[in-house]
Amino acid sequence: MDTTQTQFASAQAENNNNTVNDNTPVVSLEDVSKIYGRGDTRVRALHDINLVINKGQFTSIMGPSGSGKSTMLHVIAGLDTPTKGSIKIDGIDITGLKDKQLTELRRLRIGFIFQSFNLIPTLNVLDNILLPTQLSNTKVDQAWLNRVVDALGLTERLKHRPSELSGGQQQRVAVARALVSRPSIIVADEPTGNLDSKTSDEVLSILRQAVDEFGQSVIMVTHNPSVASVSDRVIVVSDGTVKADMVGATPDQVVALL
């Protein structure tokens, strides 16, 4: 096992065994900038971002279209690389990792929830949930799987395929899939964007539960101030910089800063 793999294994064990520590950083960005294009087409999506997100925290990232909020989420999740600066997950600097190492870290340390669910239509609910463990060739913690499935109300749906589920049920499966490997962080990109208000409230309740009961750290991009107000912390991004960083913000307070 090389040094990086040892770091992954050590961080994974620490994440699984420790209780939530609100003062322990799970993600940190130091002087992070992201530039797309050159010359006349050059766009600075992020500009010298310095940010720390702690374990056991539900964080929302907001901002107008083109503000850099999605770029911020993507560089945090290792889906894009910064032009400058460093990003650490559980103390591991992901900006210096090779492609294979970065892929391994994403599989072990990051759970993904997307607006479009991204479930495999030919797989049943259980196989969709277990997909991350199969891809990373890791052993399934059956007790943890049972707890997640039960908490999300999916016990009676495990043999169903996505087409047999409602939108809210499909998003529950996506949340279970993100939780099953006990990642350091769950990144959610507009997870309620395609849902009606009732189902949206249901999904937000599940994400809130993931933080409060499972000790997860959730980072969510949303354009909806009411959705963002469910989180512990709201980060407002504008022109590639952090315009505001609020704890316990109301929808009206968020709207005032957009």
C-alpha cells in the first residue's frame, strides 16, 4: 500500500470511528482560483477563495448564475481542478493527486447527489445503493446499510427499479447511495431542483437527518433561499468570491444578499 492509500485508509477509519466534531475541518480551500479560457475568452470563475467547512455541518452555497457556486462545488468534489491554490479533504491535499488517486479518493471520501438522481435504470434499488461499494471493491457494512435503508423508508422498495418509484423515492435512493460508504462529505448539486415542493421538503428533511443523526457533512448548491435556510450555514458567492458567510440565516436574510 503506497503512502496515499495509507492516508485514505487512515482517514476513512477516523471518519467511521469518531463522533461529530464541529471544530474539525473536513474541507479547506486555500487561495483557490479557477480560470477558464485564454485571452478575450478568459473567465475567472473563482478568485483566491479561502474557506473551511467543518465536520457535521450542513452548508449551502448560493449565488446568481455565473457566480462561481457550481465551480466551487466541483473543485471541492475533485470533479474539476483549480488553476491555483490547494483543496484538502480530511487533511489530504487533493490538488496534488494523480488521476487514479483522485478517483480512489472520490469513491471513498465523497458521496454525490445530483438533480437528475443518476440512478441506473436496469438495476434495482438495492443494487443502485450498493454501486459505490462495488466500484471501490469495499466490503458492505450490513448493519449500516440496514440503518440507512430503514431510516430512508426504502426497506419495502429494495427490489423495485427506478421507473417504479416516485421522484422523491428516487432521490431517497440517491441519498442512500451517497451514505452507504460513509463518506467524509456529501456534495449535492441542486438536489431539489426537479422536485415539487412537498417532495423537496421531504428530501431536505432527509439531508438534515443525514447531518443530525448520521453525523454527515453536507455541502449543497441551491438557488432557492428557502431551501438554503434549512442548512446550518449559507455561503453566498458573487463574481467568484465569497460575498457572505452566514450561520442560521433566514430566507429573507439570504435574499437580501443575492
